[in-house]
Amino acid sequence: MTRDAIKDLILEIIEDIDEDADFDTLQADKPLRDQLDLDSMDFLDIVMELRKRHKLQIPEEDYPELATLDSCVNYLEPLLADA
Amino acid sequence: MPVSFSQAADKYDVIVIGSGLGGLTSANRLVYCGYSVLLLEYHSQLGGLATWFKRKGHIFDVSLHGFPYGMVKTCKKYWNKEIMNSIVQLKDIIFDNPQFHLKTTFDRVDFTDKLNKQFKISQSTIDAFFTRVAGMNFYDDQSMTTRELFEDFFPGRSDVHRLLMEPISYANGSTLDDPAITYGIVFSNFMNKGVFTFEGGTDKLIGMMTTELENNGVTICTNAKVDRIVVDKGVVRGIECQGRMIEAGAVVSNSGITNTIHNLTDQDAFSSEFMEKSNKIRVNNSSCQVYMGVKKEDKIDDIGDLLFTSTTPEFDSTELRDFKTGSKTFSVYYPKTRPGHDRYTIVASMNSNYSDWDNFTEEEYKKEKEALIQRTLVDLNRYFPNAQERMDWIEAATPRTFNRYTLHTRGTSFGTKFEGLDISRSIFKEVNGLFHVGSVGIIMSGWLGAINYGVIVSNDVDAYMRSRD
């Protein structure tokens, strides 16, 4: 999966969680939590969705890697290389 | 409609024991993840403590009272929009005690205003307090108690401590001596954006959840008391119920954590270290309630939705649980609670110790229940005069009642103290495939806590199930 495809995947999952999420002003290097009003339950949803769609097992200690859009892509790129 | 246990198949991917809000939510999440799910409930009605009962034309809600705004998002994400759309705000929350009287919408703006104008606390202290509690996480240091936290910000102000603590004590049984983080997490959720309720009542909510589960393919059986969780060589194999074994890859127990360990699972399944840790779990206190239904021709004028009342001079966590406590909440249900239903009911709730009620003979028990009703009516008369003669149904519940319907250890109505959370979350590492969901650790308590914890545990279950593939 390309970096852009991973980015789209994350945004698509977030949109499922919150259809009102506004991506227009989203800064990829800033925490998603602050910009989109996401809470810890929303991040858990992202983890579950990634497992469901791509059989990815993300251990709890790696959750901080999902903080920004950029860090998500960096973390997921090697894991989704064959996807 | 739930089916009889005889109709259950011999094997499921996941079995959920117990249908409290945590169990119901786990079942719904796991069926969403693609597993076949069997939900077993010992009682004839689903919902656990999220329950109701009917008497003489009245419907009494046991634990509806009011929940935080977070329920809106949680119901939308983990249940459906129809359920979310039935959530409405309760706007008149009353405090009445010897230290202060006030009416609040129970949100940050109004609390800030009251603390500033009525209690004369500086804006900067209030802001600093809200910021401090909002930044608390469950994995933070837990050595500070709530009492110390209050003394830090509002030294010697027992009136402010009362305002901040009383509602939380009723919501989850916590005291001033519990870890400050448990207070901070719950307070930030609760006393921030107002108090909400479910229009249509508990019966409607549980009915809608049941329909959703059935539409999603969960097999639900009531009157099905699980006798044993079957463990073999450190791995869960299924459950035994009514002399039948049903196989499963994972079992989620929504029975109390102490029941799960001591009553449902073979003690040999656990290591001595784990047993030693789990023996230290303290269960929270239980409750007493008095349910009162107003005569058909009478009504309740607007006296508020939720009343935190006390005749005790100062807030005291021990007094709150005292057998003859002068502190109680009144949840007032107007016809707006159930559109189309025109009756008025009041549910009085008190925190209570199981040990105070455990040893009575049947005769003493009956007498003490009547005395509890009389004490409650005296207090209620301040807000609803001549209460007794205006009711056509009055009934009391005690810690023994809670124990009978939920089977919870010592009738706990708020799960366990903080240490229960770690045991609950790590039990599947001790016995592969055995999970627990339910009120634990104070923070995973109440309707919102129970539902969210159901989601958290489902994530663990899903990870476990997929790791076996």
C-alpha cells in the first residue's frame, strides 16, 4: 500500500467514526486528537478497524504511534507493504 | 425475543455470560467483528442493573438516574442512531443540604459560575482545577487521594468538596480516600457537559438493544444460569449450563469479577500469584432504593429532575453509606420520561453496606425495610409534601435485593475498587480466552463506563481470536 493509500485508509476510518470530521484544515504532523476531537475510544476503533480490514495486530504499547496522520503512515507503511 | 436455552447450538465462537450493558455491548461488537455469539442471562430480563420493573401501572427505573454526554457518541458508534437520538438532557439538578442550596445544569460553564459567584472561588483556581482533572489518565500515579486533590485546590472548603464529590459518590460509590485519578476521569466525563437520560426509559433502551443484537445475529437466552466456565490446560473450552456443555473459543464474563474468579471458574485454572492478587479486590458498596409511584389523579410539580439531598452538616463518605444516612438522591420521573405514559414516579437512592443488612431475620428485615421507607418519606416531604398519602405504590430494595437479582458479591452496585481493573483486564493472560467485562476500578462504572468497557474488552477478544487463526 502506498503512503497516500494508507493516508486515505486512515481518513476513511475516521470518517466512519465521525461523519462530521473536517479534514480540510487537518495538519498531518499535528495530533489528530486535538484537531478532530477524537478520544481514546476513537483510537481503539481505529485499531479494531485496521485489524478487521487488514488483519493488523497493533499492540497497546504502540497506540501512541497513531497520534498524527504522518506517524500513522510511518508506522503502518512497513506493516501494509504487501496489502 | 430471547429464546430458551434448549435452542442454543453446541458451539459458538464467543459466549457472553451476563447481559449488563457491558455484556450486551461486547456481544454487539463481537458479532460486528464477524463472530458467532451466544449471550446467556440468568435472569428473565436482560440489562443487568440497567433494569426496570412494573407495579400497578407504574414503571420503575432502577439505575437510569442520569448519565454523561459521552453516551451520545458511544451509542451512535457502538449501537445505532435510533438509540442515540433518544438521549435527552435533564436540565434541573438540585443540591439541597445544610451547607448550600443550588440548581445547576451540571456543566462546566454553570459549575464555574456557581463556584465563582456562590462559593467565591477565584476563576484561576477553578480553571486550574478543571485543567488538572481533565489531564488525568488511568495509568497515572495513584498515590494521591481525592481528599488530597480537593485540599490542594480548595483547602478547608468542605462545602466545595461536597458539591464536587456527592454526585460522584452516588454515581460510582467512590469515596474521598479513593485514588484522585478515578475521581478526575469520572468528573471530567460527568460534570462537564450536563446530565442526560434515555427518553422512553430503561425498558425501551434494553428493548432497542435486544432488537439490534437479534438483527445482527446474536443468539440470546434468558433464564440460563451458567454453572461453570470450562478450562482445560490453561485454555477456555466453553461453559456448562443446565447440564450441557457449549463450546467456545472465548468466554466473556459479565458476571462480577469476583464471581467470575471464585464461583464460575475452577480455582486450579489460576496461578497462586493471580489468586493472591485477586483476593485483594475490594468490592464497592451496595445501595438501598425506595420506589414510589404517585396516584393516577395526582401529579408532581416541577421540583427538579435529580435531587442530591442531605440533612448531614458536612459531607462524609462513611455517613453516606450509614444504615440511617441522612443523604439520598431523588430521581424524579415525569411523564416526559416516557412519552405516552402519564404516571409520575420517584426513586430514592442511598449508598449502603451489605453487612448492615446481611444478618437480619426475615421478620427484622421486613421491619427495617419499612423503617427505611418511613425515613425516606420524611426526607421526601420537604420537596413533595404529604408524600405517603399521595402514593399508590411504595417498595424498598436493599443490598440483599441487589445481590438476589445480580448475584454480585455482597450486592455491590458499583463493581470494584481500583485494583479490580487490572485483574479484569489481565485475566485472559492467566486463562487464555477468558475475559471479563463489567464495573471495575471505579472508572469503568455507570452506564457509559460499562458500555465503553464492553468495547475495550471486545478489542482484546478480537485480538485474541485472530491470534489463534
